[in-house]
Amino acid sequence: MRPLTGIVCSVALCAVIDAAAAQDTRPPAEQSGLSELVKIDSFQTTRRADNYGIASFVLSNGTDKKIDSVELTCWMDDDRERATKVLVWANQPVPARASYQFKNVNIGVVGPNSRSQCEVTRVD
């Protein structure tokens, strides 16, 4: 009887773990649509003498709401596992269905010959 109880408990535990792993705090529309609605265009970076990357880009707000800030996830040379999160505030809210030029955004340490990339991962 004990081996059967152990098997049942193991199966139940696996089911609970799978259900917890599948949960995400963002609504489904936000997960899939954010990258389509809020885009980074004209992304350019320079490297300062202290090896920090400074980015300039245009944020295109395709939503029906104003944007006060965006969270960017930035990485170098296709290495997303070492990505950094950057919170960027606009000087003024980005109106719905409009674009805004961001300049001098510190995206973290970059390598001397690296290629930096960023994507919008959250908007407020």
C-alpha cells in the first residue's frame, strides 16, 4: 500500500508543479501584443569610455493609452540570458498612437565590439 501512496503523491505533486509553472501574472493580451503595440525604432548605441552603453531610439506607442515609462530588456550579441532590465521615464507622457525620441539612455555595461539589442517588456 505504501508504494501506491507514494506514486499517487508524486503524480499529484507533479501536477501542482506543472500548474504553478504555467502561471504568469500578465494577462494573455499583454504577453503577445505588447511587442506589436509598443516598438523601438531607430535603435542606436554608443559606448562610453567607462564601457557603459548609451542608447537613442524612437518609441512608437501603438496603444490607446499614454505611456509614462517603459521597461526595456537589453542584451549583447544575442545572449539574452545575461540581459539587464532598464526602466526609462519619458520627460513627458508618450501620447496614444504617437512616437517619442529617447536619447542618452544608459543600458548597462557593453563590450568593446558587441552588438546591443533591447526590447520593451513592460509599459506603465
